[in-house]
Amino acid sequence: MKIIRDIKNIPAIKNAVLTIGTYDGVHQGHQQIIKKINKIAAEVEGESVIITFHPHPRSIINNNRVQLLSPLNEKFELMQLYEVNNVVVVPFTRSFSQQSPEAYVHDFLYQNFKPHTVVIGYDHRFGKDRKGDIHFLKEQGQKLGFQVEEISKQVIDNISVSSTKIRNALNDGKVEVAKELLGHPYTIEGTVVRGQQLGRQIGFPTANIQITEDDKLIPLQGVYAVRVLLEKQTLNGMLNIGTRPTVGGESETIEVNIFDFEEDIYGQHLKLEFVQHIRAEQQFAGLKELVDQLQKDKETVLTVLENS
């Protein structure tokens, strides 16, 4: 898969079959569109192309923070998994959003990609004041020599509903529901940094994770069963997201106890796959009560992971 970040120097793409969108999460609805562009590309001996935006358009247009299901690097990994040929990252700016529909189609889509087919949703809007729509695009396609395929209302509505459901599920700790909608486990990743090392003293050493992307959606606080991906290893672990109230913590931390693992991994990159929420974070009367609960949590997590 080619990742193209410089829209001023896009290499020639044979019979480009392209679609456009944020593709946050690359969930089951998105995967239907990817199958469609890959199928058409194979039929015309061309290449599939996804045009996506960074930062998220809503963060620019509405000037608010958007919590992402999949920041760019995760999005790339997922698109490669689903066999997209090319991903083009377009810097989203106010000036880009202010292009006329004519300029968007001719100067951006046509001049850069010479598409064979453009695949968009029935309700897709583009250009200044969102005046461009699929009917306008079809008219331009006839003039410029490309085809337009429509994504049905049902698929588009499912995408919208799925994105909302995934976010709601994660905010409620329902990571199994999120996995069903995504078609893959929800993950977070980051670098192992030094913490207070209290876990080591009580028999549950943890790797404290500094999340790579500030805009990444972090699920509900609590204890989770997780798979830990470290280099080429897949390990079992127990994750805590929270403030650690029993030991006087204040700011939120993300720390994972990796089972049967004693290596020094400070500075290394970890990816965590969520399997199941075990319980909410609690404040205990003291360290003994905390350790007793952690031992019970570990037994629960091991059972969950063995059965998942």
C-alpha cells in the first residue's frame, strides 16, 4: 500500500477508483466501501484509492477537539489490512473547505487523480457551503470522463450509526460491542514510561503507557483484560485506566500488568487490544485490600483471555 502525503506530487495512479472520507475506525461500514472500490479497481485493472483528511475536518470547521477511534498511523495499518492500494492524506484547512464545488472537482479530484471512478455516498457534500453534491459530481464526471458510483443510503446510515455506537460503547466500557462494530479489536498504543513503581512493590509490576496520540479516544476508566502486542510477541495482561485513588493518585494513568513477563521495556512501544471490561476503578481501605482485589482480577482476566 502506498501512503501519499504530498498532494502536490501525487504519482500516476492507473485507473484510479477512489472514495473520500475520514474513515475513523475503519469499521464494518467503511469496510463495505473498501470492498467496493477494490472490486471495481480489479474489474478495470486499476488501483483503489482512499482520500482522507488530517486533521479531522470537524476539528477545523467547528474548532473543537475530536476524539479519534483511529489516528493516522492506526488508520494506515487497518487500510493495509483491508488491502487498499493507495491512501492519500490531504491537509484539511479552512481554505481547502472554501473551494467552490467546481474547483474541488476539477482542480483537486480531476487534476490530481484523473479518476476512472469516484465512489461517494448519496448525501456527500463538498466545496464552499457544502454546495456540491452527487448530482453535481455526476454532471462533472460526464464532462471530464469519469464514472460516479453511489453508496446507498443504508450503508451511509449504518456508518453514521456505527461510529456513534462505537464511541458510546467505548465510553461505557463495552469493548466487546465496539469490536463487533469495528470488525477488529479496539486498540490503544504508546510508549512505556517510568511511573511510581508501586506496582512492583505489591507484586503487580506495571508498564505505564504514554499514549502516542493526544486525540485518541480512551475507554471508560476501570480494569480490563487485554492482549499486549510487543514487537512480535502477543502477551496477556491486565490493564488499569484511572487515577489510582487508593494510593492518592490524581491524574489519569494507563498501566498494564503483563503476565509472566519480567523484561525491562522502558522506552519501547506497546499496543493493547481490549478484550473485556472487568470492573470499575475503586478506592480500597489500604494496600492489602487492593492486592487482594488485584489477585481476584487477575484470575478473572486469565479466565476471560482463555475463553476469548
